[in-house]
Amino acid sequence: MQMFNREAEAGFRAEVRGFLREALRPALRQKVLGHAVLTKDDLVGWQKILHARGWLAPGWPVSLGGTGWTPRQIYVFEEECWLAGAPEVFAFGPKMLAPVLMQHGSEAQKAYFLPRILASDDWWCQGYSEPGSGSDLASLRTRGVIEGGHLVIDGQKTWTTYAQYANRMFCLVRTDPEAKQQEGISFVLMDMDTPGIRVRPLILLDGTHEVNEVFFDQVRVPLENVVGELHKGWTYAKALLGHERFNAGKIGRSLRELALLKRMAAQPDALGRRLLGNPRFAERIAATEVDLLALEKTTLRLIAAAQAGASMGVEPSILKIRGTEIAQNLSALLVEALGPYQPSAEPTSAEGPLAPPASLVRQYLNWRKLSIYGGSNEVQRNIIAKFALGL
């Protein structure tokens, strides 16, 4: 594979930035940079723009609608999108389910679902966590019983992100209760309008409706909606979680938040003082920046290894831990900076306005979840200890 040299990277960045200047609506950019709550129309509208350019799913094979970009190019593209204030591509379809379908799905499943993911015709949600099965996901109890050509599913899922918008779900279901925990689970695709599915909202600490409980009461799903082999879904679920954790670092987002923090700390308060002039606060900003740069270098090393064909072991867990911790630290520093910050003092600039104080507080409350979802950071440390350190 051709290496991605500095000159090529500079040209590619310029191309991406040019596209973002033309395609990203100012109103949507302002919502993202202002930390406003985005609607489904905001997210789908942006995904359709990316799809029209052929850039919605850069990690897919070219034959299926991907770009043929290297891992380094994908990283650069996503970083530029974050910095420009573009909405994040909703990962459940393009980045999580799609790779599983490509590797394990039937030809009929791939032919039907992959084009619909690209076109944003389907909005997928993830039916993994349950009230008693979060980080210990293999203990899940939602059960599917074979009746003729169907699975009849009963149980409950929780923390189901944007299930209120979804028309489809990929779901883990226990189909062999006599087998070992990991060996009796199937990976199932289902329509959310199937009789017996009920969605109930869970309102988060920040007041938003982002996650839900989903209940299944005698839900009949055709057996052809099982991905891969029956009872072998845990294998596919682990691969999907690897994609989720590898994307959890979100370095571009943290770089954007760091820049915002520096701008806020540079603004004078009512007495003309600046937080950047406070040695202790400036030291905390610097320490966070050092952590972020170290994570960025680690990520780039892993990207280079992936580009050379190496497989990932516990590395996604490392990125998940450090990426979420840094993001939470940045959100806390932003809220602290609100104390002396005077919003009226912010001048008009090409960088856009600073986020309203209420939005930054809402983000701080919302980001408490980052170290929990996708497998809690405590569990990720156990994974590293066991598989990398042999403890």
C-alpha cells in the first residue's frame, strides 16, 4: 500500500477543508460549535451530503461505496470534520454494523442493508446493554426461542441510544440457554415497528432524551435476520465493540474543545484578569494538552501499524480509556472557566462564537457517560491487565 507522505497529506487536508467550507451550512456549524443539541434531521442531512460526495463511509471497500483511503487519510478527514464543526457521523450503521455485515452477513443481508446504510434510509440502534448486563455483557438475559422460521424474543435492553429515532436495531439475544454464556448468543437484526417492541425514554442528567429502555414481548423476527451462525453472535459482537472503542478517542473533538478552552481562558473577566494568567489553571491546560498530544501520537502509531496490516489487540481499550478521560477533563475545565468568563467580551472572529454557558454545563453533565459506555474504563483496564500484562 502506498505510504501517505507529508506533501500528499497537505494536499488531502486542503481538499477536505475546501469541501467543508462549501458543504457545511453555517447554521449547522454554529449549532455544533455552540454545543447545541442536534436533531435527527441535522445528523441525517449532513450524512446525505457526505454520501453525495462519496465520503460517508471512508473505511468501506470501494466496491461497496467506500473511498479507498488509507487509515491515515481517514484520520485526517475525521479530524478536519471535528475542527470545522461538522456533526459526527452516527456510528451504529456505517462504522459498527456495516463491518460486521461485510464479514459475517449473508449476501442477501449485505445487498439489502449496506446501500440503505449509505443512503441513511435506515437509522440503526444497538440492543446490547441490559439492566443487569452492562460491562458484563455476556450475562445478558433477553431470550430468543425458535418457532418455525422465526425467533420469538422476550426481554429488555437499556441505554439504547436514539432508539426513539430508529427504524431498525441490531440486537444480542440468548438463543441457547444451556451453553456457556458467550456461546449461546445470536446477533439479530430487527425492525423497530415489529409488534411487541416498546420504547420508553430515559432522560439524562443534562435533561436530554438521548437514551431509552426497549422492551420485547413475544417479538417475532425471521430467522433470516440472524447474522452469521445461530448462537455465534458473541464473536461478531466483540468485533463490533472493537470498532466502537477504536473510535472512542475522538482526538479531533478534543483538539476543538482544547482550542475553545484556550480562547475562553484568554478572555478578560470583569476586572480585566485572564485565566491564562493564573499559573495553576494554565498548568492544568498544559497538562491536558500534553496528554492529548501523547494520545494523538499513540493513535498515529496504531494507524501506521494498521496501514501495514497489523491487527489490533488491547490497543482500542487504551484509546478508549485515555480518550474519554481527556474529554471529561476538558469538559470540567470549560465549566470552571465559565466562572470569570464574560460572554459579552468575545469578539467576532473566523473561529466562531464561544459556546453559551448553559451548553457547556450540559456537555459536562452528558460527558460523565464517556467513561462508562462501550465497556466501562474499569473493565478496559482489566482487559489490558489480563491480555497485555498477563496479570
